[in-house]
Amino acid sequence: ATANRGSGEFNDLIGLFTNTLALRFQPDQDTTVAAWLTHVRERVLHAHAHQGLPFDEVVSAVAPPRTPAHSPRFQNF
């Protein structure tokens, strides 16, 4: 989750404005821990650069297979 206060118009408002950043990872058994952490860091920084896009719009754009068995935030593909 991110604070989502990147715009100046929100500075005077009181409250918590959070937005979930969607990250997708596929672990590779041949990757070292250092390389994996570098990969995760790059993905997180990229996601923060696009944090203004609401999570619901990301889910709609990606259109993952949905099942009521679990939340769309945590799925195995």
C-alpha cells in the first residue's frame, strides 16, 4: 500500500489515502537472493512511479481469471 499523496491538492486534507500497488512476481530457482532483491526493488520503484492508478483499474486492465475462492489481490497464476 502507498500513501497516495503525490498531488498538492491533497496536502490540506485530513485522512488516510491509500492505494494498493499491484506487483506480480514469478520466482526462478536459479536466481540468487541478491539478484531477486534487485528485481523486486526495480518492480516496486516502477509501481511507485504509477501509484496514481487505482487498483480497481489495474485489475480491469489486466483482467486476470477470477474466482470467488480468494481475493484478486493474492492469486497464483
